[in-house]
Amino acid sequence: MRTLLNANDIAKLGCNDCAGCSECCRGMGDSILLDAYDIYMLQAVTGQVFSQLVQDKISLHVEEGLILPALKMQEDTDACGFLSREGRCSIHSHRPGLCRLFPLGRNYDEKGLRYFLLEDACKAGNRTKVKIKKWLETGQLPRYERFLTEWHGLRKDIQKRIMEQESDEYMRKANVIFLETFYQTPYDTEQSFYEQFDMRLKSEKFAGICPQ
């Protein structure tokens, strides 16, 4: 049974700054799914909007009828497109949430968002104990966790609607509006992500597929 942890708990996460290891940046397929905040951060660090990133750094993945972007492994190296030749993350300060989280996983239940250690997921040995809050290196952590909970619920709600509707037209419409609302429309990286997310969540167009 998994031991569930909160941000103030301590877990064996420290890996000596990866010590030159980049195993978790290779061969990941399309498993590193990106949420709206990840796209905001990638736009901020690269200066590229979604339509540019999707040309070579992001792939599109379908999960339960919903199209979601993921980090793209490069064909020649099977490594993340943001991994440098030296095997280091070139966007480390703005890396996606799942990269920031590893080797932790997230659990969502009636008690909210909690974390658990992915045993044997990281190849580093003799990991040191680190407070989860420090490991995540995320500003406004309570607000970020609230966003993640909202985002998880939003995704599940749309996926459920797609499965229940059993309509190709609804699935197409839902995906077009979902992608346009949270990914394709550029963010203002000089302004708060959360305010922009809240506005998009309440937009009339989005309400057409997922009424609040």
C-alpha cells in the first residue's frame, strides 16, 4: 500500500543533482503529459508559443478521447528535445510539473492532492532525504496544488463527457475548444498564469463543452 505524503513531509529524493544521469529524460515515449501551466512556463523560457513548440518539442497524445500534449522524444536520440548534448536539462528552472515531481507521483482523492514515492523509478542510489516542498521548487505552492486539483478534475470531467456522449462530433468539438482554450491561445507570461487560467475556465466558449 502506498504511503501518501503532503508537501511538508520528507522523502528520499535527493540524487546529488543527478550526478550526470539523464535516464528519466530518455525513452519516455509520450508519458510526460503537459498541463496548461507547463505550456505557460515553456512559452516563458523559450519565447515560443504552442504552435511553434509542437513542431519539434511537443507531440500530441490521445487519452480516453481527449487530446493532450506531451514532451516529444527526438527520433535520433529517443531523448527529450530539451536535453542538452551534455545530458542536462536546458529548461531546468521552467521544467514541466511531471519532470519537477519525479520520482514522486500524485494522488487525488477526497482529501485533495498528495504525493507518493515511485519506488525504484529513479536509478540513483543512496538518495538523501528532502522535504517535498523544497524538492518541487515551485513558487506559490498552495495555489499550484489547487490548480493541479482543478486541472485533474477538469480533464476527468471532459473525458467522462466524451465517453458518455459517444459522439464523434462532440469529441471533435470538445478537443478543438479544449486545445484552443488552454494550449493554443498564447499566454501573457508577464502576467499571473492563475488569473489567466481562471478567466479561460470561465469563458463562454469553454462553457459550451464543460458548463460550470
